Amino acid sequence: MTDDATYLDLHVHSSDGSDDAGGTVEGYLKWVAARRAHGMRFDGFVVTEHRHFDLDRDYSALAARYDAVVLRGVEVETDIGHVLVFGVTPAFLDRFDLTSVSLPYDEVFRVAWETGGVAVGAHGGRPRIGCVEHVDERGVTLEGVTVVEALNGGSNDYENGRAFDLVEARGLRAVGGSDAHFVSALGSCLTRFDRVIRTTDDLVAALRDPEARYEPMYLEDTKDGAERRPRPSGAPVALPSSSGQGSLGGDALEYDRTVIGREVKVGEFEVTRELIASFCAALDEQNPLYTDEAFAAQGPYGGIVAPPGIAQAVRMGPAPNPQVKFGNNGMMAGQRFEYYLPARPGDLIEGFAQVKAVYEKTGRSGRMVFVERRTRYANQHGEDVAAVETTSVQRETKPLDDGGSA
Amino acid sequence: MTGDRAILAGDPRAAQRAFEDVAVGDRFEVPWQPTHAQVVAWVKLTGMFADDRRVFDLEAARAGGLDRPIVPGPISVIMLERLVADWMGPLGRIQSLTVSYRRAVLHDDRLRCIALVIDVHGDGDYEGTPEGAVSLDVSLENERGEQPVLGTAVVVMPRRD
């Protein structure tokens, strides 16, 4: 570093604690090093997992290997949207069930402060899960709120502009964070502090100090000589119709807990040349390893193999169903594919499925319930060929001709 | 491996990228506009989503709060896998792919399938990945600049020698 300023990304999720994140902490640290090599100022980041804080986890040794700062906080979900808490203590954790998706915001901000930490309104301009909408539509007073994340890497310019408008209108302070879930998003937005920040105590002290100087900015603008971009405007843009349709609260989640972790066979299929050809034809796949016998015979597998996604080309029987009693609309939220061996013509593939978990959280569209399933695919030799983990989400939506358009 | 590459070297379809040719920050992309016909062909082949009218019926999609029918997530994944597989060459292998569906991909969206190399694991001891592994962030980006699908892939690529 060439001065006492510190550039920190205050809002990062990792695969260590956020179900929807693919970035690892070490992967993020390597990305910090790569950004520095491109002339950007980037000192570190704060891991703020969703609804989860492990008091025993410590990244300091790993961070030291990369000459970077890695601190920890948590992102909780309240009745005015998501909130970042820095300086999380056992006393704070004793007061709240972090898995709740509608914690009372005024309590979260007050208890965070009283227990030596500080809370920050996350992605302030987002529908449902940012505080701006709750101020505009419900007249929320923002009791105890002093800092809002106005520059968020997962929000669009309109949403960030709305957050800046609120900050300026209410005399609040603004910070920036990437909200990264994957490595390449890290640091896209961050916060520049006019002081050295090396520990969580340093960070909390700065955010609690009304005289401290800090500001949100874009990582690209940290390069020497870079021209600072103006803060995003609040000019409206067309939001997807799916935004802002559901509410944040509701009844306790009901589902059948007996199916969790119980693996059952859901079907089998034979990999045939015809199946592979049909799969490739449907999606215009032209890789000769899948389509050209002569070419594939000389390739690494000695013959045609199936594309990795072939297991998804065959409909299996229904997976165990936890019978979640929530929502009127479902879709996929995420998938993880693991490929161990190629599937070849003649292979008989069996599928075994289980429900791994059921949980809830909130997003732009309101309250959501997630179901995680894992399907393991094994060949006739008992070898695992692939595994697919699928997370589906159920939410409440309104028809577009019934006021559902955002 | 060396023999395989020698055999394949004469075939223009066998353009093979070596691990040594990859660097953090390498970025590549292809355009993709999913069509109604493409979705219907995939649903007919697999039988998946066949009873979900939101994937091919406009009225059903609108009743579910969407502007147009949905492209099933697995099709987006297949396109991202193809992007990476074509970039690697036939001797590369996808070890894992994790994706997060952040927003719906809709029929006729004008998308970019994007991949960015975020790490190369030459020492073979990083997070259980084998020697020659490369990590990439992958994403779909729509006309609004939103990323409806985000993910990360780990691939294994051959070395040159």
C-alpha cells in the first residue's frame, strides 16, 4: 500500500457458508492478487454469509499468505430487507435466530450497536430486500440505521441510484460491496476508508465513527489515474415483472421432515447411440467426440461417449417430495454437476435421489422456500458416473394481468 | 495423451488448448438466443418439463408473472458446458459445474454465454483439484446487463509435454 487508505469489499458470500455461492475464500484471495496485478487497489474483503455465522471460523492465516485482509460478518434478513452485521458477538447471536427471514430490523440494528458491532442496510435499492422500498411504501423510519450499502455489485444502476437518493435525503452514510457469490464478481464495488483497516474492530470503529471518512466506489476506479465514475442515477429502468411480487413474512414453514437424507432409486436408462444422437440433434451439438464414430475412436475414450448432460436427457421417476406447503410457483434456483466417468453406449445408468435440505430466505420476489435434492448416477459396474444437485425454489407470484407487473 | 493428440492433430475439429496456454483473466464468449423451437425439441427429447406449460405457453408464463415462456435451466447449463468444452478442445474434461439461477431465462432473450478464467491449478494440490485443472466463472448475460445464470466450472486440461 502506498498510503493509509484501505479498500475493502464489505459484502461477499463463499461456498463455506452460503448455499448459493460458488466462490471459495482462497479463490477470492487469488482474485485479489490478480486484480492487484492489473493495477487496482484492493486490500481485502468481508465474508458475510447468509443467515449463518460460525464463531470459530478464522481466515487470518489464509489471508496472510496472500497479504490481504479477510474479515467476517453476516447478512441477516429483516422486515425491511437484508442487513449486514459487522462485529458479530456471542451476545448478538444469543438474541436472534439468524435463520429467520423476517427479523425485526430495529432490534437488529440496536442490538448490534449495543453489543459492540454495527449493522448496515444491504443493497438498499433492491425491491423487497432493500430498505428504500420499505421507506417509500410503508413509511419505515429507519430507527437506528446510520449506514446503507448504496453501491452493490448485484444491483442495477436504478436500484443503486435509489439507495444513493435515500442516503442523501436522510443524511445517512454510504458503503459499497460486491455481493459476490462467484470469484470474478469480487470487488466490483467496494469501500474506500481513509484509514488502515486490518481487523474487525478497525472496521467496526470506522463505521461507528460519524467523523470517519469512507465512501463506496468501483474497483476499476481504484487504478492510478482512473476517472471516478459518477454515482448511479435513480432514473427508472424496466424491472423484470417477476420482481417484488411476494411478501417477506408469513406462517411458519411446514414440510415433511422424514424424507430428508433418505436415498431412493428413481429409475434407470440405457445409454444408446440413438439417445446420444437425439440429444446432440436437439441442441445442435457438434462435438465430434459425441457425433463422429471415426473421430471418437481415435480420441481419449476410444469411442463415442455421451455429452456430460446426458443424464438430464432422460426423465427419471419422481424424487422424494418434502411436500412444502408454501407458494404457487416453483423453478430451479441452482444446480451442481459433478462428472466422474464418461457414459458410453451400452452403459446402464441407475439414478438414486435424496432430499438434502429444506430452508427459506428472501429475495427480490419476496419470501422463498428452497428444496435441495441430490441425484447420483451409477453405471452397471456400480461406479458413480455423475451426480447432480438441484435446488428448487417455491415462491408466491401474481398473474401479470392482476397487478403483478412491477 | 501425447499419442492421442498426435492422432488428432490432423483433424481441424481437434483444436486442442493446452493447460500452459491458459492464464487467469482469459475471457471468451458466444452469443445465444434460445428459441421456442429449441426448447420444444429439448422437452420432447427428455420429457422433462413436459407438464410445465410455462416453458412453452405464453399465457401460462404470464399467469406465473413472467413476460415470456421460460427456458428450462438445464438448457442454459448445456450451453455453458458447450462453451467451455469447445474452448478446451476434445481432450479437456469438465470435472464440475455449479450454477445459480438468479433470474428466469426467457424465450428469445438475447444472451451472451461468457467464461472467465479465475484460477489455474498447476501444482495440483489446490482444493482437491488434479494437476492441470482450471477454474472458470461462467455466466449468461442478457440485454439488460443482468446475469440470470452465474456459475463456476472446474475443468482438467492436458499439458503440452
